[in-house]
Amino acid sequence: MSLKLHLGCGSDIKPGWVNIDLDLKNNGTVVHGTDQTTQSINHDLSKGLPIKDLFGQILTGNISHVYSSHFWEHLTPPEGMKLLRECYEKMERGGYFRISLPKTKEAFKAYLEEDYKYFEMLQGWVDSKKDYYEVPAFINFVDVSMHQFGEHKHIIDQDKAIKMLQYVGFTQVAEEEFDPDFDLDNPLRRHFSFYVRGYRL
């Protein structure tokens, strides 16, 4: 059976996927009744993929799809490249890797143009972190977009995301539009996200 991996899933458990994250409350459980294609695995992806899935299958050569949303920026550049290579090496031919990441060029452009409206949806979030941003300033919106209160470890824009996938061997790599079959239909997430897909042919 081919596996579909959802890396850095957080609380977004996708039916029919192997959902992997560091702090899942439902670790090691089948989360959709008797559907054994849906799994939830608590694992630190900065150490690479888990060797086996919940049902003991070796994660080698039988991964058909990989999806990740707003997770890769939480890895260091070496961790991210190592995990990306592993995804490529263990993926079936014809499989694909799809990633969603925070927009960067747009945030810098909005800052340079003093476009306060672009960051409007972040206002409440920034206001709630007055212990973090003691001094109010417009640049705080850029900072939270890039660093998310110190949680993000590096910045990836559209150009770099495409080059990363190409570098490890993915082909037909291109930016895509929002896809409700994959991406959280959340106004904040949609406004600040871009999407890239590559294939292993």
C-alpha cells in the first residue's frame, strides 16, 4: 500500500494520510474509526522520517504523496534539506511533494510601501503578544511574519522553495494556487501562504 505523508500536520489530521508531528495528543492511534489508512504519529521530523509507520510498514519506496503546510520554516536549513532529500529518495515514481509556506516577498513589499492593510489580519495576534513586542512598531508585523515569535528558523520564498525541490531531484516544480483538497481554508492562512509542487518522475 502506498502511503501519503502529511508532515508537520499540527491539529490538521487528514483522513487517509499518515499525519506526523512532534506533539500529537492522539499519538499512535487510528483517528478515523477502523480506517487503517489514517494514522497519527508523534515524531520529531527534525531527525528525519520515522523508519516505520503505525502498522509496521517500512517507509521506503512506497510513499506516493507528501504534503506539508507552514512547517518547513520551523526546521533549520540543514534539517529541511535532509528531510526533503529523504522524502524524494523514499517516494515512488509518479509521486509528488506539495508544500505551503509563509509569503515573504509580499511582506517585505508591504513594509517598504507602508501598506498597513496587508498586515491587518495580524493586528490582534501582535497585540496579544505585548510581552514579546513591548515597543509597538510597524516592523513588528514583518518580524512576526518571518519569525513567528522566534518559532521560525529560516526564511523560504517562492524562488528558494522551487530551487530546493529541484536541487534534490523533483521535476516539473512550479508554484500553484490554493487547493481546498490540501490547504486549510482559513482566511489568515490563505492570505499569507504560497504553494509549490514537484514530482518524482
